[in-house]
Amino acid sequence: MTPTESARRTGQDLRAHLAAYTAEHPEDVLTVEEELGGPDVAALVAELAARGRDPLLVCRKVAGLSGTPLVTNLFASRRRVARLLGTDPAGLHRAYQAAAARRVEPRVLPTGPVLDTVTEGEAVDLTALPLLRHFDSDRGPYLTSGVITAEAPKQTPEQTPAQAPEQTLARTPARAGNLSYHRALVHSRTELATSLHSRGHLWQLLRLAEERGEVLPVAMVVGAHPLFHLAASARVGPDVDERTLAGGLLGEPLDVVRTPRHGIRVPASAELVLEGVIDPARSAPEGPFGEFSGYSSDRSTNNVLTVHSVLRRRDPLLFDIVGGNSDEHLNLARIPRESEMAEQLMSRFPEVTALHYPTSGTHFHAYVALRRTRPGQARQILLALLGWDPYLKTVVAVDEDVDVTRDEQVLWALATHLQPHADVFTVDGLPGSPLDPSSTPDGTTSRMGLDATRGPHFDAVRIRTDPSRTDRARALLDRIASCA
């Protein structure tokens, strides 16, 4: 099924998508009826992963959610993400890039399910929201799937690129609206404490508002079609609105409605939307929170989102993203990054055959496979990837017969092909991720390239088993298992 066919059938509706997926792939959905605590959900996901399982998880009774059903672990499986794009894991990078390139402007509707219930002003009470504590080390219950949405800044005559002062961010032409993920903790009845530590486009829009002496109107979307959430994790330039990318992934314009106070365009079928402003002059304590590094991080910009309106569907469900270094948390960010980097690498270096960001390396490691044709080629590819992706600290190059999706094969190549004095290089003093616990507080780090390809004088012969014998072994084990 193509993304367009899926969108037509489910109408960009998360609930309809979940119902259709459950009907088509019941073996890939685990429904838990017994009551769980918040940290029990994260523990369950971790134990499933330890057993080699990654099902979509539906929890009917979670303490503190007041009966709101929880849906989580949707992005834990590359196979499941590939199905969203009408392909298989092997075709995921190309399918994502092809769909993302077909950007289309959102379609504004007069109304939608997210406007079923609108609460404004003094009636807003964020303490009544269904929130989940994922880890015992978290500061409190967090929203982990919140996508903060902002519109493009308005250019006033004195802030046009021709007239703005050199230091003004507004000189950057064609700034678009933005979607980005930001963890959020309830600070008061009407306020969320959040972090913009990635210093991305939303941070830049906030700085623009600060230069104008204004607050930044935003809306946090919690629960929408999975392809909207995938688009929100994309890395694009400041002139690209991720809502147009969502339309490309869906194969049709993203259906949106405008929020009542600030007119921000949000998915018409979203489960929950919190509309308000971020004041650059306000701050609030936030963190620690279980981040993708596997560590509990309190590195935060400590921003405050003041909520003016709460929009929700009738009987909303809570769409959750498992935090920490879970496959879901990592996949959501790394699949778009892998896809972009694979396209760039293969376009510039046709010798590249595969690219993979392993779970074991969080967002800091990558493996690249290539057909080695000349001396220095692997080093050039390593330098390119380390330069293009600022999150990467370590990249390993291997030959094309090494499966980069399997850590043990890459480690075998390192053990048998690499000589540290000749095949390892480092570069220091580079910007990285502030969530890397080994970096400086501002994210400065060093990077390393390891060439684990076979050198020009490598003469060892790899052990070989005829494929027909492997097929017979598999058939034998299948017969034994069926009789057990």
C-alpha cells in the first residue's frame, strides 16, 4: 500500500490508521489490559526489545491517565515505518527521500475533530492532562510526543533583508514555519516547562521574536498521523516548513485547521493541541529527563510555554513516544537523518552501498559499507559523513560484504581488518550534541573515523559456506521447531 492509498483510506486520522494496521497486522500489535504504572510501560518496552520484539503497544489502563488509553512504541520497528511508506526496510531510505521531496502545502479546513472540545483562558488546567512518567529518574510526568508548531515570522519593513542590521537573524531570507519535538513538563495550571536544547529553527524563531520584543505564538500537537510525526523529525533548512514535507509523505496535502487565538495551522485530526506562546524572557526548571543517550539529562534551555487554549477530540487517546535510548526514540530521528545522509553519500560517492545508524551508538555512531576502488577512498567518505552530520562522533567504514545492520559483523571487521596506527583518525573542537554527556556543556566534541575495509595488500580468504547448505539448515530447524 502506498502512502497515498493509506491516507485516502484512513483520512490522515491516527485512530483510523491504528484500526486498519491492527486489522492487517494483528501479530505486530500487543494490547495490554492489566493496569500498569508509567515506568512499567518503559520497562515493558525495554524487556520486549531484549527479547527481540518491537510490537506496537496499546495499554488500556495506565495509572495516572484517568482511563485514557495509551499508544506507544509505534516507531520502534523499521519494518513498521517502512510500511507507512509502502516499502520494506531495504527500500526505506529511498522511499522516504522520494516522498519527502514531493512537498505540498497544507490544506486548511474550516473545522476538524481536534476542535471537538476547546477550553480557553481561566478554564485551562494542564494538571488534568494525561501525562506519563517514563523513568524513575525523570523529574516528573512528561509529554514526549509533543510537536511544537510555529508559523513563519512576519517581515516588517524595518526588518527586511535589505534593511536589517548585520547581527539580526531576520536577515536570513525565506524563513518558513516549523515543526519540532520538545519534551514538556507541567509547571503550573497554564504553563509547560520545555527545552529547546537542539538550538534548531524553533530556537531561531524565538530569537527573532526576542529581537522584536515579542513572544512567539506556538501550538504543541500531541498525537496525529504517524507520517506527520515522522515529518516533524526531519532535518530541513529554515526555508522549509515540515508541514509541506508531511504532505509529501502522506501523498496529499496535510489537512489542517487554525487554532482559535493565534491561527496556527495544526492537523485537523490531532488528538490534543496546546496553543499558547513562548516568552523568551521567562524560564522554569525542567529536567532531568531520560534522553536518547541512555542518561538522565538536565541540560535544558528551561523555556516556558504559556497555554491559552486546549483543543482536543472527544475521548482522546495519549500518543506516546518512549524516551531514553529506546528503538522508538532513536528511529524517529535517525531514519530521516540516515535517508538524507545515504542520498548525499551515494550521490557524491557511488561506491557507497549501505549506511546504518546502530541503536548501540545512540545518535553518535554510523556504519558505512562501500566498494573499495582506490587508496584513501574510505577516509574521504568518513570525513564527508563526519562533516555533514554534526551528531556523529564515530563512523566505521567496512566492505560491502559486511552487514552494517549487525553490530557483531562490524565489530568483526574492526577486529580483523583495522590497524589503529594507520586506519584511525580524529578531529577535535567541533560542535556536536549538548545531550552527549561526554561533551562540553555547549556540545563541543571530537570525532573519529575508523577504516575497517580490507587494505590493498590484504590476502586472507573469508570462510565460505555454500548458500544451499544454509538453506537446508534453516529448513531442518523449521521442521524441528514445528514438531516441538
